[in-house]
Amino acid sequence: MSPRNSVLEAGRTRQRIVDRGLTLASVDGLEGLTIGRLATELGMSKAGVLGHFGTKECLQLAVVDAAAEMFAREVPRRARGLPPGLAHLSALCEAWISYLERELLPGGCFFTAAAAEFDGRGGPVRDAISGLDSLWRRDLSIHIRRAVTAGDLPADTDPGQLVYELVGVMLALNHSLQLHHDKQAPGRARRAVQRLLQAR
């Protein structure tokens, strides 16, 4: 095998480990993500899995990155190309609801579970989760401000408050889907978002 092919194969193997890790972590949490379980599930040795990451923490961070890429693909990128304003903000919210409704991961929203798991801890994994959450809230605030500038939302709209309420709706949606298997929850979330955006 040529060096180039070896690099490509190593990259594919690493991606397989991360993809499986993301699926497992969505249910069992990042702390429940063990090298031994991944090795067994993928038919690899523990050393073979660990060799791609070095430490469990590096594996966890790679899984967080993969979750962020999935979210970016399924939510903000689906609204790409729409003009700034309420249309863009509404499309983001609809994509967010759809992302949760389709249950792309067996444990629901990865970041909701990971935030609950790591919110009381310190360290790089917690910082990565917190940083990604802050970036998403900042992006939502930017779109809200653009909607205000476009005249789609009242001038006295408080972006921070609206972000807080939108996040609350999505947390409730994920909770209802995962804990209660409530098939009415996506519709409730859509009505809640519609009221939040119209009320202003």
C-alpha cells in the first residue's frame, strides 16, 4: 500500500470511529464512550482505536466536533441563501425543529445531553461544548438583529431574550421527544416559535 493510500485509509478508519462514537455518545454520554466498547463495536483492537486519538479526551473532542458539523449541516446550512430578516430566522428555527424531529441520533440532540453532562465540570470538553453553544446563540442574535434592521421585528426587540426563549422551546422539544416520545411535540414547538416571532 502506498503512503498516500495509507493516509487515506487511516482517515477513513478515524472517521468510522468518530461516527460510531457520536452515535454511542448521544445515548450513553461522552463519559460512557469507552475505547473498549468502540473497539468491540468496530472489530478493532483497543490500541488500534486509541492510536487515532491518543487519549479518551481527544476522542471526546473529536466527537464534539463531529456533532457540531452535523448540526451545521442540518440547521444553519439549510437556511443558507435566504435573504436576511425574518424569513432567514424562521427558516433556521424550522430547520432546528426538523433536526430534532427527525432524530438523526438515537439519543436526540447531542448538545442538550452533553451540556447536561458537562455543565458542572471544567476542562477542554466542557469548554468546547460551551463555546459551540455560545457561537450558536451569537448567530441567532445576529439574525434577530438583522430582522429588526429589516423592519420584520420591532425596534425594541431584545435579542438576548428572544434567543433565550427560542432555546427554551427547543430544549422542551428534545425533552418531549426523548423522554415521552411525544409525536405532538414538533407541532407544539412550531406553534410556540410562530407565536414568539409574531408577538414581536
